[in-house]
Amino acid sequence: MPRASNPTTIDPALDAAALLRRIGFFGLFVILPVLAQVARRATVILAPIAVVLLIIASAIDRRQRPVRPAVTRLLTAPAFLAGMLVVLWSILSLTWTPFLGPAVERLANLAATIGLALLGYFALPDRMRSANLYLLPLGVVAGSIVAIVLGLFGAHLAPPGIDDDGALDRGLILLILLVWPALAWLRSRRRDREALGLALLVALALTVQPDVTQIAALAVGTLAFAVTSYRPKLGVMLTATISAALLAVAPLLPFLARPIGAALLGPLSPAVLSLKSWQKVVTTDPVRLITGHGFETALRGRLVGLLPVNAPTTALFEFWYELGIVGALAAAFALYASIRRGGRDIPALIPGAMGCFAAAFTVACLGVGLTAIWWLSIIAIAVVVFVAVERGQFRTSRPKVAKLHRLREE
């Protein structure tokens, strides 16, 4: 007699959702770190596509966490409320900014980036598959190799007529932020040798085409990572306090740093002259330290003569210049609360989170303005990636025999 077959239920919708999710994570974890080394707008273009694929996958199989409790927790989080205060103050500053059109356009881009990051956060599955998360270190390795090749042979490999200045710099900054969740994931799986090799490869990619901002960001991130690995509470406290304090007292920094810079670098060095311009901005119109000059004035002001051309192009300067004390202190509190909240997550991930926070803050302090969309997109990607790594930190254990018998009897 023929043996009865055991029919298996196949749901094409679930298979399609799994495929879309795999493609989305492959694009976010592998393709993006590679293409970011050669295309300046890769982050702005590819990240939304990957997030949309994740959203479609979650809409099909509904494997994400319940949205309503997540929204409730988010709306009651002090860091999120402080961040929303920064956004609302930026909207209010449109009433006194001299560049209303560009400011509205930039603010709309900022809102779109935040909204897309939130949608990506809500679309992540409740439990991440290890196969998807192992794509992250693979992508960082691939991106680092591409960066090394371009740094060594870029002038010979670039096709004639192609001018994509700054692509490699932006790609390396993306690697500096993504290496920390990749390290956190590998260390949580007790792959310490692979994690060390990954960190060394990223460091090598930075030395091929040295940049002070990138090397300083990786060094500060490494210091935060090391301190937090040794003393988790101390590392979290130092990272949160130093970052928030620097942003809160930023107008005092040029008065403290300029004499030191003049003694070390000379009074006519570009960095010292930039600090002198910052001093002049603070002393010329101190009332504006309260309200700020309005959103988008730091960038546009240089073009029309409102600001010296050599004024700093850092988040520390631009927060205070554009949003004043209200926006700067709200941002400082949001930063402090975010870092402290990150220090309460799974212990295996805390050193990587502190390294990422410290590296990102260093980049913002040394070389990136307040509202560069590519920079905001990189930060949003790093947040979504870290949440994905956190969702992969679950363990399943088989119940003991006695407990299993007890459950059967009940």
C-alpha cells in the first residue's frame, strides 16, 4: 500500500516577506557600505529603498513588535521628547530666519529622515535571524576592502570624466559608525578574534587616506569602547556627561581653546583663526545666544556675508548659532538621555553602543554641520542597525526534564 504523504503547508506570502526582508537587510548591511565608498548620494538613495522593503515585509507577515506599545514607550521617553522639542523650536525659528525657503526645504528633509528612521524601527521583526545579522560584519569588511583599494589605486581606477569628490570620505564615516554594531554582534556571539580583525581592517582603511576627523572619531570611539568594556557604568556616565556638557557649554569653548591652540599651532593657523571667528560671533551679538539666528542660517550666512567664511562648520557651533540656548540645551539633554538609555540595554552591546555614540559625536564636533542630510541619514542607519542587533539577542533553552513533566501533568 502506498504510504500517506505528510502535506506541508506553504504560504507564498510568508516566503515573499522573508525574501523581501533578506533583500532589504542585504542592501542595508552589504550593498550600502560598499557603494557608499564610490557614490556620494548612495546613503540618501539606498537607505530609503532598504527601509521600504523592510516595511513591506513587515506588512505581509506582521512579525514586528506591536506598534501601539512601542509608540507609547517612545512618546514617553525623555530623549524622544527632548528631540521633538528641538524639532519644534527649529520650526518656530522659521519665523525669524532670513532664509525661509531653504530652511523650510531642509527642515522637510530632516522630518522625512526622522520619519523614515521611525518606520524602519517599527518594521524590524521582533526577533532577528542570525543569518541576516551576520551580513553586517560582511558588509563592513567588503566596504573596508573597497575603501582600501580606492585609497591605493583610486586615481587609476576612476573612469575619465567622473568627479565624485567626497564619496570616499562619507563612505569611511559610514564604516566608522557601522563597525560598532558589527563588533557588538560578533562579541555577543563570542567571536572575539573576528571582531578584532574587523576593527583592524577598518582602521587600515582609514590610514590609507588619512583624515584627522575620521582617525579622531575612531580613536575616541575605541577609547569609549575600552573604558565601557572594563567599567560599564563608568563608560556610560563619562560618554553621556562629556558629550552633553560639550554641547551645553559650546559658546565658552573658543575662549578656552583658542589660547591653547595658539600656543600649540601658532596664532595664524586655520583652526585658531576659526576659533577667533567663533569668539567674535559670541561677543558681537550675545542676545542671539538665547533665540539663535534661525534654522539654516549657519550655512547660508557664509554665502551672503552674515558669517565669516572661516567660521566653524561643526554641530557645536551651528546648534547655538541657529537655535540658541533653547535648542542647544534641549539637544544636550536628548543626547544625555539617549546615551544613558543605551547603557541600560543588553550588557554585551553596551560597549559597542558607547563606541558608536562617541565616534558619531566626535565627527559632529570636528567636521560635520548640523543638518547635512547624508550625515543625518548615516545616524538614522546606525540607530536602526543597533536596534536590529538588539533584536537578535535572544536565547532559547530546552526545559529541564522535571519541569517538562510538571508542565505535562498540569
